[in-house]
Amino acid sequence: AHFASMAAQQQPRSKKTVPQPTWAAPASQQQQQQQAALLVNNSLVCDRLVPFAPARGNVVSWYSCGPTVYDSSHMGHARNYLTIDILRRVMEGYFGYSVYSVMNVTDIDDKIILKARRNYLLDSFIKAHPVAAPDVIAVVKEAWSKYIETTEAKLANCKQQLTKGEKLMELNSMIELLGKDLAAAQKQLADLAGVGSQDAVAILLQTNQAKDAVSQLLDKQKGATVENMQEICRVHAAKYEQEFMQDMETLGVILPDVLSRVSEYMDLIVKFITRIIDNGLAYESNGSVYFDTTTFAKRPGHAYGKLEPWSVGDLEKLDEAEGALQQGSAEKKSKNDFALWKKSKSGEPSWESPWGLGRPGWHIECSAMASELIGDNLDIHMGGEDLKFPHHDNELAQSEAYFDNAQWVNYFFHSGHLHINGLKMSKSLKNFITIREALKKYTPNEMRLMVLLQPWDQTMNYTDDFMLDVVKKEKAINEFFIATRNLTRADGYGALISQRWDEKDRTLHDQLVVAQNGVDRCLRHNFDTPGTLTLLFELIRKTNEYIQPGACRVILVRQIAQYIARILAVFGLSTPGASSAAGEGTCTASGDAREAALAPVLDAVSVFRNGVRTRARALKDTELLALTDRLRDDDLPKVGVRLEDDGKFPWKLGTPEEVMRAIREKKAGEVAAALRKREARHKQIENELKQLRAWAMAPRDLFSATEYTMPEEGAPTKDADGADLPKSRRDKLAKLYNNQLKNHAKYEEAVKKNPNVLQETEQSIAKLAAEVEELKDKLKEQQ
């Protein structure tokens, strides 16, 4: 026993024999673990946020409803697909998930068929009738008459709907726009009288309104005779698919891993429908196939209308989803049933199937393709808010009927509607803005920032005022990185500056920590990008206040710039010069190398120009001052250089477009300030003139002899019949008289000093009005 004890004492010390002291977990650990979950707005659970948990570990399967490529992509597309892109980037770039992304392209649809067929008929008509012969004019007249008749019916319907007291703003806008549309159509019909028989037919079809009117008439007359519709639709859809993809590339949207076209999955769609029929949840009727919603809802483990159960039975939504070429509901067992396969009519594309020639319904395409490419369970399915019912609800029902499972999608994400100036964007309201039109006015970065600044799952309102704020915010971001880059260039990492932190340094670092924790909370709380950007802009503001060349900790500023650049990169925002501003890497990138090469030259130019300006001011040499201004405002901006007459840094670099735009904005701001000043002065003098004219009236002239008995002096005390007025009335009239007596004396004093005071005030108003209009024109030019 003694030797055993000695052996134990001599045993070598190791992790096994010498335990560590007990570690006390921080009190906040459990709370932090609870907060670590990503909470999302899952449309399948509409009353609360739920934790996100992918079914396959770190890999997230994601299916997005793609575009129906019948026309140019619009701002609604930009809102939806930028939102999808941002959420995907946050999942991958911030939370570290690997996303497997699938998106469809709907290239077979009622809208595509109608648009492609009408365009084909209109092109054929123009080729066959190069000049405006009498028979051609007769067709165009008939088209305008039908168009006017239809527009009048729409207008009358809107006015009738107005009496219900619902959607008043939208209906009033529709009535106004239909009225203008009707007036334009009536004018163009009347103008036909002046068209000569040898004029080109294109003269009759100069407006989109005219093309619509004629193509609609031709389609009604000849649509059923058009052959080769598969090819016609394919060419039409390919054009707009290409345009859509180009728009997405311009906006910086990451391509999906898989792009699936409906026309290329026809065999799988037929098999998908066949299995649903075999499972007893669909039926054939007159060459079409319909989903049996009643039987499906009665099956154990199934439910119809998971996303919007309150909308089940909404015939308006159901009819709209079935398409403009729907067969009607007579061949359905229930009005809630929807088409899986549509029997094709003459003038429509068709494919072989066990039920005869036809084409797929709208909803089935997503179910068939997503199931083929992902399987019987999707982590995320995403689309626009307006697709919830019936499209997405029908997708769920079809897929769960096919797989005979209870849940095909785990998380349904829906991006909010887009409104233009408070109204939902629609072609019928004429507030339809294409992406390409918007990009003429705003940069891709500003479009992305527009989406980031509003909650992804709520209605987004697109207005000029909001976009003006977006532009200012993008400028603030760019200016921040320019400032931090200039600080890095001026002070390096601060070798000649004390690195000991003081209270200002600690305060700024605390602000960084607040932002980092806040951003994490925001992104984990349903991808709250507006909250995230609020924190980043506050951090930018605090850092801008802190930056002072030669008197701040450059390493701290770099750390902040690096963090902000990282989060903005996660969002997909392009931030030129952010890497060099954050002190990352070396000057090997073309932009950084350019700055390094130009820095000593621009420093010298800046010093020289400041010296010239100082001398020119002393000599009051306006021509020389104008030359220095031209160098700053015209010459150097063309090569991407911006000189600063005031501020912390003497010059800034950017692209020529960025610098010239910044200068235009600065000049526009100066003009806008001058305009506001002139408008305020104009209003002030107008009020003064009104006041003078009011004071010019003699006190007695305030009162009518037909209403009062007028005394020789003072205010009336009796009515026209000589009866005494009530005391309250006498007091009121006396107060009015005395006030006017004082004011009239002021008027007489003003006229005594200047007999032409009224005329000169009127002239001043006219002059200021002209100046206001001149500044308004100048502001338009600047913008």
C-alpha cells in the first residue's frame, strides 16, 4: 500500500491527472444563445416570426418564382428580385449558409400568347398595307371606335365602383387616367380625317395607344387563324427574357444556380399531372385537367389555402389567376378548382398529352420544376406578395398532392408590393415604370439602396422625395470612404502620431461596438436592413465628426471603414475605394494605383490653385478667379478629380461620372437654395402688397350703408333701420374700425414717403416672379 501511494504521487502531471479549475459561464451566455437564432417572417405562420432551420444542415434549398416574360421588366420586378438577391446575400455572406438557388422563367402563359399573337398580327398588317389606303383607314377607324367603346365602359364601371366608398384614391386616379385616355383616343380618331391615302401606314400607328387599339381588333378578328404559335411565343418570350436577364445583371443580382423554362419541362409537367390524377386529386374535363380542391381538403394531413385560407372562394382572384384565355367554370366540379392542363384553342400553342393538345396551367409549372430540381421538401420558396393566393397556395396543394406529404415548403417568403406615389403600380393606372427608364435617372446602387431602406416584406412606396433621400444617402456613403481614404493617404497608419487612446477614441470605439451588436440583432430579426443602415449611417456620422488629419487614430478609422464596407458588400452595394479606405491590401488595384500615382501631382495642383485664388482675390481679378473655378468645375472633373475649396482634404478621386454628378448636385443645391430664397422673398412681398392694399381702405369704407346707419365718425352703433346694435356687435365693429384707423395711417405714411409705393411693390413682385421662373428652368437643367 505504501509503494502504491508513492507510485501515485510520482505519476506524471497531465490533462488527465490535473483537472482545470471550474469555469464560470458568463451570465449572458444562455441569453446570447437564444438570441443567436435567425428569426424570419414565414408566410405559413402569419402572426409571428419563427426561427429558421434548414432541413439539410448548412445547405439551403431556395426556389424563386421568376418573371413571366411577356413585356419589359419593371420596377415591381426590381423590388422583388433585388429583395431576393439581398436576402440570399445575407444568408450566404453574413450567416454563412450555402444557398442552392433555382428560379423559373414562365415562357408559356396567357399574357405571352396574347401579346405575341397581337404583335405578330400587327406586324403582318403593316407589311401587307404600307400606305394608308381607304380600306386601311377603315380598319383603324373601327379599331378606335371599339377602343373608345371599351374605355367608356371601363370609365363607367369605375364611377359606379366609386359609390361603394372603397379604394377611393385608386378609383379616382383610374377615372382621371381613363378620361385622358378617352380624350386622346377620340382626338386620334378625329385626326384620321386629315390622313392622305398615300401616307405611310406608320403615321396611323405612331402611339402605343394606336398600336394597342389596332392589334386588339386584329386579334379579335384573326387571332384564331394564327398558326405556328409555339415558335411565335418562343421568339417573343426569348426577347423579353434576355432583356430581363440584362436588367438583373445591371442591378447586380446574382444569377440563380439553375434557370428553368416552362417550355423545356413539358414532359415532366405531363408526368406530374398524371401522378396527381392517379392519386385521385385531379380530373380530366373536356380535354383540360383540373385540381380537385374539395377532395384534397378532405384528405387526412392535407389543407387547402395554407397561406391565405380567408381568400379561398375569392372568385375574382381565382378568375384572374386562370388567365385571360380561360375556358370558364362550367367544366369544373367546383369554382375553387384550378387548371393543371388547359385544352388549347385555335391560335394558341399546344403540346401532346394524354388528354389531347394543350398547355400547362400557370401554377403547375413551379411545382413540377421545383420538385424535379430540389425534391419533395423546399427550405425556402419566395415570390411577390400578390402571388400568395391563389398561385402559391395552389403550388402547395399540387405538390403535396403529388408527393402525398403534409408540407412541401418549410418557409415561404413574400416581398412587399411596390407603390408609385401611394398607388399600386399597374399598367392600367399608367404609373408603370420600366427598370430601364428608372436607370436613366438612378444608378444601380441607388436602386439597391432604395430596397434596403424599406422592410423587405412590407409595401414599398416609390416617390421622388424618397429617391432624393436615397441619392443623398448614397452620396454620404461615398463621401465617407473618400474621407477615410484621404485620411489613410495623408497619415498612413499614424507612425508620427500618438497611438494612445483618449476619451474621443474610446467613445468612437464604443460606437463601433454598439453598431456591430445592433447590426447583428437587426439581421437576425427578419433581415432588418433599414435598421442596419440606420446604425451604419449613425456610425458614419460619428466617424466623420471624429476624423481630423494628424489628430486621430487612423487604425481605428480603418477598422470602422472595414466593418462598414463588409456589411455593405454583404448587401451587394458597390462602394468604390472602400478597400483602400479600410487599409486592406496594397495599391495593386487599378483605382488604388491611380490614386497613389496622382497624389503628389494633385497635392501640388491644389496648393498652386489655392495660391492663385488667394492672389486673384487680393487683386479682385475676376477673370483669373473664373479660370480657377473652371479648373475645379469643368476640367478636372472630366478626369475624375474633385478639388475642394473647403473641407478636411484638398481633393478627392472618383470616376468622371461620379465627380461630375457630385458637382452637378452641388450646383443644383446652390440653385435650389437660391430658388427657395427668391420664392420666400416673392411670397413676403406679395403679402406686403396685400397688406398695403388692405390698409389703403378708409375705415368708414369697411361698413355698408345698407347694413348700418353710418355716424359722422367712428364705427356704426345702429343698424340700417336705426335700431341699436347689441353691445357685443358694437364692440366688435369698434375694434375693427380702430384697427383699420391705425393701419390706414400707416398706409398714408408709406405713401407720403414714397407716392409710388404700390406700383414699385408690384414691379418688385413681377421681377421676383421672373427670377423664380428663371431659377426653376436653371434647376431643371442642372438636374
